[in-house]
Amino acid sequence: MGPPGVGKGTQAARIENHFSIIHLSTGEILREEMKAETSIGKQAKDFCDSGQLVPDPILLDIIEHRLFHDDCKNGFLLDGFPRTLPQATGLDTILKDINQELDCAISLVADEGELVSRLVQRGKELGRSDDSEEIIQHRQKIYWDQTAPLLDFYRNKGLLKEVDGIGDISEITNRILKVLQ
Ligand code: AMP
């Protein structure tokens, strides 16, 4: 978990390699669905493009469908999901159904000003339609309003680990590996 631009995707890919587990980024899945113009992609597009959260039932369908695959049996890393309380409680139900438990919820922590300038840069480099400055500000606000309350949800379960998300990419990976081990 962590606000947009904190480096969740970058770090998730490195942790995926380290443990040889499946990395599921809901942002990536939605971008692929939009590119392929599937029914999910069409439903998600306006929300994603304006920096809003895609409705919970769509996300829960995607995750449920994906976690039932055999390739998730040996472990998985969720990147960008859950982002709301109903998603978190829905995830608990799915996990029960597949006899799995979360080991840890990692929150990458960083200052908002730093993140906005990183994202403006990424928008220029990757041409992501939701990385313009106004939409970035909106996505930050949504994180603090809707997703940050989940930190307490996982803190209360004893699963939350907070990791400083500022610094060298490999240094941050090492911090994450340290809390996981
Ligand atoms: P990300 O790549 O994780 O920053 O996600 C990009 C966009 O996809 C977000 O701004 C949302 O519009 C949508 N999205 C990704 N994951 C979720 C989620 N768990 N719940 C709702 N919307 C999501």
C-alpha cells in the first residue's frame, strides 16, 4: 500500500523476483483491460482516466477470478489492492474460500510533494492518461480519504509494516525484505 507515485509497482516487481511469486497489480490489469477494450475495460475507463477509484464490485471480481488460478497457490503479492474497506473485507472472504491468509501488509511512506513531482515526470515519460498534475492531486486526495483508513484495518490485525519509501530503489527493496523476513 502507499499513495500514488510512492513506488509500489517498482518495488512489487523486485519482491516478485526475489520470492518467485505472482505479482498482481490491479492498475496494470485495468490498463490491459482498457487497451483490449473488454467489458471491464470499458466500465473502468472513465474512472481511471479521471483518477477516481473503479467501483469495488469490479475490483473484487477481478481479484477473485485471479486468485483462484493455480499460479497463485505458492503465494502472491497484491499491488494497489485493496484500496477501500469493502475491498479489504471482500478480500478476506476470498482468502477464506481459497484457504490462504495474508502474511503482511506493507505501507510505503513518503511526503506528498515529492510524489506529485515524481508522477508528473512519469506522466511525461510513459504517457499515462491519469498522470497529469490535476488528476495526480485528485488521486492523492482519494488515497488519503479512501485508502489510508485501511492502514488501521491492517494495523489492528497486526499485519501492517510501515517502510520508508524515500531513497535508492534497491535500498527500499532491502528495507521491505527485512520486514518480511
Ligand atoms: P495504479 O496503477 O495502482 O495507480 O492504478 C491506476 C488506477 O486504476 C487508479 O487510479 C484507479 O482508477 C484504478 N485502480 C487500480 N486499483 C484499484 C483498486 N484497488 N480500486 C479501485 N480502483 C483501482
